[in-house]
Amino acid sequence: MGLLVKSLPPYTGPYAVSTVDLELPVDSPRSFGDAKLKSTGKPALQLDTVLVTLYYPADASRPGSGERQPWFERPLGQTAAGYARFAGQRPWLMKVFVYLFAANVRLPVEADRPIASTSAAAATAAGPPRTGSQETVVAEDHAPGAANGTFPVVVFSHGLNGTRTTYSQWAGEIASRGFVVAAIEHRDGSGPISTIRGDDGKQERVVDYIRPEDLTWPAGKEPLTSLEFRSVQLEMRLAEVKETLRALERLNEGEGASVAKSNRRRSKKSIGDQGLADWAGRLDLQEQVVMAGHSFGGATTFQVLRAGATSFPFKRGIALDPWADPIPPAPSLADTLSDSSFSPTDYKPDPTTSPSASKDSPPSLDIVTPLLVINSETFTLWKEHYKLVRGIVDAVKDKAPRWLMSMVGSIHTSFSDLPLLAPFIAKRTGARVDPQLATAEIVEACDEFLRSTYDGRILGQRVKEGDEVGARPGEGEKDETGRKRVMGGVPGEMRMHVRL
């Protein structure tokens, strides 16, 4: 595509992949918290529709729309203005950058193909074999459940400044291994910008990134701190996860034609009534459903798993470089409320998202499902934060298998598409790992976890003595020149901190 911006590489699993956008109205529009936007006087957190991009195994023998989904949301000028606001940059400068570097970036697959009709018909070469750091691996087996015609489901939650496409490489790679990935675009003001469409498909309102100075509070109400407001955003995120699951249930129950008619992202080339009707009975939403997320989406994953089986059906979770500050520490709500450093507003049990609770018997917030956590080097060297994440992982002990590891040489954005598209930016911001290697290793670890290959090349690694605490002696500390010492080892290798 160019010397500065690269094309997104093809997915490397044995399945062809396609995508479809769904924006569906929720049954009960509602707001969260007391904050209102100064600019409009309306609730800051309002849920009217849920927006997801589905990445899924596709039937390569049948055509789709003939188009590839753009990586950057249209209209370009409006989205560029959202990123400028988030980054504190001049809108004209961001617009120039977007038109020069991102306008032509598209996902590497044809959109709106039919979902794979059978696992055998879908298993077709979608690109070169996937390559790990030590060997080349070709997936010969299919995803769990594919043998009986269903595909496991992964719901993905993005981080701050993220969208439903900024992790497209991870989502597409997982889909190419036989999973349906539902990537949510949260409307909680944590992304750069998102548009809500009306019944006619036209823009109804815009959700900008929300800063504390954008909010006003009712008379007599104490304004929440930024961290406390993040907790209210988490409540809305959990509701969006529930709405996403409901949309998937409708597809699986044979309501695809109805979903297609109510889809506010439909176009003349979108999957029509019959295309979505073919999704009936194709999703495993009982035994093979997974919650995953990056950064603030990692916090969302923790809270979804903590809510338990009475609220969500998830059987396991993946947290990529989770940002743990907005959530209470493990192991229980009772301990959280007794810790003076956390306000009760950090977590408010909601009967729609949490197990039943009372003042005398708060719900347990321990995670009891298998959990995979992959940290960046930078988040592990952030020692106070590592302790928070480690506490959450430790609370899983004896309840389910769990892993905590770090990728040497990675930074927080190494889990997104950005380093693949602009490796020069990743390098200038501290990444030492090759972007394609980083993606391959992260996907390989997740693939082993999703298939329960606990003795695999990555998950089977042992914890070396001393690595339980995260950084080794001297790592993260300043040297004689004032620079912080990085992790030892080869960039791209995984350092295991907790295993099983």
C-alpha cells in the first residue's frame, strides 16, 4: 500500500473468512448513571442500539458483496475529527493524516459471504501457513464443535480509543481457525467516535470520546472521578455484551430474516434475509462461548466473568493487556468495599448483569472459568498494575486453569492492528517486537487456549523461578543514563508468570 502504511496481511488459518456489520435496536433503550452531556443536556451513557462486526468462517465457493470492509469508519472526515478530539490534535491535521494513510485500508477479505455451510466445505486455504517464532504450524484440526456443524463464539470488547475494526487482525485470525468473533463497538464514550443510526439507516446521533469536562451532574449529586465514571461505563459495556449475545441467539434460533430487516447497517450489497437465515443452528452458544477483550476491554472481560453463569454463558475468558484500574481487586466485593482506596461506585450490582446480592451477602466476584491473560512488556514493568492483574488471576486458583504471561518487547498497542499498519509508529513508541511476529504469537497462544491445548508450545511453558513476580531484578528501573531497562530475552517470546 505504501512505504509508511502497510496493508493488513491475509489471515492464515484453514478457513476462509468474511465479515458482516450489524447494528440492531435494543428492546429496552436505557441510560446509565446520572451524568449528562454539557453540550446537549442528555444522558451521557445512552444505549439505543448495539453495533458489532462479525468475523466468521465463510463458504469460499459462494460470493459475497464483492467489497471489503473499510478499516476506518465512514465518513472519513467525521471519524478523523473524533480521533483528533481524543488525541488533542488539530482536526485538519488529523484529517490530512487519515486521507493520506488510512483512507484506503480495508480488511483483507470479501464481506458478506454466506457462513460456511459445513466444516468440510469451509476448510479452504485462506493464506500462507501461520508461522510461530520457532516453527511453522499448519492447523489440520478444526475448531471445537465444527464437526457437528456449529462454530464456537468469541465476543470481543475493545479498549480506549478502539472500535470494532481496530483489532481486525486478531479477530480475523481467530475466525480463520473456525470461530465466530463478534467484535463490539462500545457506545460508552470510550472510543474516538461512533455513530448511532436510525431505522432508515441514516445517522441519528454521534457518540464522541467523553472527558470529565464534558459532563454535568444533577443538583445534589457529587461528580464522579474519572475512574468512578469508568465503572459506570463498565456497567453499560456489560449491557452491550448482553445485547450482542441476544443478537447471536436470534441468528441461531432462525430469526436471521428478522435480524436482516432490522439491521441499520444494511445496504443493497449486505447479507440479505436468506443469508442471515442460514445462520440458524450454526452457533455454539452453550458450551463453546468465550469472552475476550483488550485493555479496558480486558476489564470488561474480567467483570463479565465475575458476574458468573447466572448472568452470562461464557465458559472461558481472554484478557489481552487488561487495564485493571477501573475494577475492584480480587477476590470479592466485600473486600473491595472494605478497602478505603475504592469507592462503592466502582462496582454496583445490577440485577441484569450480576448475581443476586444483598448488603449482607454480596456476590462473589471470583472468576471460576479458565482464564488466559497476556500482558505487554510495558504493563508488566508497571509493577503496581501487575499486582492488580496478578491478584485477579490468583483468585482463579483451584477453580479453573489460568495463565498469566508477558510478551517480551511488546507495548500496549501491540495487540491491535496499528503496528501492522504503521510499524514505524510502533517502533518509535517503544515496541521492539516485529508486528507480524507479535500477532502470530498472540494468536497462537489464544488458539491453544481456545482448543484446550494446555501443553502447547506456548501454554505448556513452565514458570521460571522468580518470574511469578513479573519483572526480574533491575527490569523497569532506570540505568545510569536515565533510561528504563527493558525485559531480557528475545523480543516476541512469552515469559510465563502463572500457569495452571
